[in-house]
Amino acid sequence: MNEIFTEDDRHYISLLQENMGRMSSNRANAKIWLATLATAIAALQFSMEGDIVIWVAIVMVVVFYLMDCLYLSLERKYQLMIEKYVALCKKGDEEARQAMLYNMDVAQVSDNPTFIRSMISIRTLPFYLLLFLVGLAISLWPLLAEN
């Protein structure tokens, strides 16, 4: 029986999946770091006068959000590369298959709006929106407490 996937094919797909896993791990680590830093900054805000500290935290939330969106879009591009490669293998296009084999360049993926889609994704937006709103509420709390 003729197999669709060679050992090289399996190895290449495995490498792409490892990169996807790394992007996912980076996303999780970024969220853990952000939650820790945001909590520390919020605690510091309540013990200090002024609101510059919480504005730093809000900027930090935005930066981590954009970084998470980048990792999510890269993860999606690796997934699209796998789908494209598997389709080439099933189609039997040996020339295109050899040209793509061990190519790890995600720039070749033509799905350009992945970063924009990751910004409105259910996987990113709720977490960062909640942190942003909490940071905004903490920064506005002294103004609301005065009234």
C-alpha cells in the first residue's frame, strides 16, 4: 500500500506543531506574567499617592495584549502551513511538496488578517479587556471616591 506521508513529511509537520505549541506556551506565560505584574502594580497603587503607577499598568496591559495577539496570529499561520502541506501531500504534487518541505517561513502564508482577527478573538479579548477595565476603574477610583 502506498503511504501518503513519508518520514520527512511527518517530521516537518511535527516541527510545525512544536512551533505552534511554543507560541501557545508563550501566550500562556505572557498572561501569567501580566496577571502577576498587574496585581503587584494595583497593590502598589493603593499604597501610593498619584495615579502614574496605574497608567503604567494600563499601558502594560495593552503591550501584553498586542504581544499575545502576535503569538496567536503566528500560531494560526503555522496551523495554516500544516493544512496547506497536508493538502499538498494528499494531492500528490511532489514538486510543490519538496519546495515546501522544511520551510518554516510563516511570511509565505497569505492569510494576512490573522493579527487583526486575533485582536478580536474570544481567545484574547475577554482577558485583556477585563484587565484593562479593572485598571481603568482603579485609576478612576480616587476621583469617584471624592464625590
